[in-house]
Amino acid sequence: MNNHVGTVGIVMPMYNARQTVLRAVQSIIDQTYSDWHLYLVNDKSTDDSLALVREQCRDPRITIIENEVNLGAAETRNVGLRAAQQEIIAFLDSDDEWHPEKLARQTAAIAAGDNFVITHYHYKTRRADHDIVYGKPVLLRDSFVKKQYRVCFSSVCFRRPPQGIFFQRKGHEDFLFLYELFSLYGQARVIPEILVNYYELGDSLSRNKNRAAQWHLELLRIIYKNNPFKIYYYYGWYMVNGVLFTLKHR
């Protein structure tokens, strides 16, 4: 099958990532699908991450962008999205890594007609590591909102809609961005292979469970506005599946 869909634009935000960013970039260079362009956006790092990637990342398929001020992850991804001219977009966080066949599998799915593609992934914390899989070939929007499968953002690849799509500066902005993709395309194709290593850092803001729960409730209020039944129906699913995920993967 011809899986060539053109150049894939890859957006990678970077902030104080000297310990992991070269691993992430190398995992892109090692892709069997070689038609890609990486937009590596430095969000005013205070360590020597920027100097390191300027010295080591000399592949002509890499564009390094430097924010003039610290913008945070959401707006930094928007900087990359605005710089990227490609129709097909993928994300990779600077502390994660891809397996070599990741882009090849996703571009094959897009060439076959899918617009939004995710993969299984390996989830690693300081205490444990697990394979995170989903038992169905597609993830529907309703199942996503219920958190029946936790999407790894570094596994996302999608066809950019004509009207564009950008991040909003809110807690859990990844969830809101993905919700917009699900609203546009209805579903995400799930590649049933472990193709991403996702590392959860101990100091991640999302590890603050109370703050994360409040962020999620606020997002549901944005999505469902004047429908308190739906807000608390999906919030209940979020809480239950969050507990189940923690118990299974702690």
C-alpha cells in the first residue's frame, strides 16, 4: 500500500528538556517514514536545552523556533502549528519518544481514508510502567469524553481541518483540543500497536489530582454549557475511570 500522504509536520514544545530532548528528536530521525519536518519550539528554557539542540540537531528537516517570552505549553504548540504549513500534523513532547514504525502506520491509515489516528502506547512513571491499549479499532467521541481510553498526546496524528485548530490556554488544554478533533471527525482510528513511550514526570501539573479534576469540570462546563445533566454525567465517568486507571496502572 502506498502510504505517502506528503510531509508530516511535527510540533514539539521544549522547556528545560536537556535530559530528554535528544532522545525524542532521535526517535523522529529513526522513523521509517522519512518525509517529515520537525518544528521544535523552545519556550524560553532556563537551562541549556536551546544550545544543545542547536549544536546537535542539524538535520535540514528540523526548524528550531525560540519564543521571546515563556508562553506555556498550549501557546507554544500554537507557535509550532502556525509555523507548520503541512496538512498532516503530529505531536511529540520533548520527554517522550516514538517507535520507528509510528509515522508509517499512521500515514497508512490516513492514506486509507482516516483523518485522525492514535496508537497504543507504553506508559512509564517513576514507580511502574504499563502498556496502554484499547480493545476497539476506533475511539468514538463519547468514549473519549468518558475517559474510557486515555489518549497519549504524543500518539496523535491528524489531517488539519481547513478552518484550522489551535489550543486554548486552559488547564487540560490537550483534552479540549482533542475534543475539537473528535467533534470534527467523529472518531479516531486506533492503531493496535505500542508505538509511543510516554513518560509521566513526577512534577507534572496534571499529577495534582484535585487541580486536574477542577480543570476537567471547567472544561465540561465549556463544552456542555447550559446542560448540568451532561456536565455531571461525564464528570462522573471521568472520576470513575480515573480511579480505575490509577488502580490498574499505579
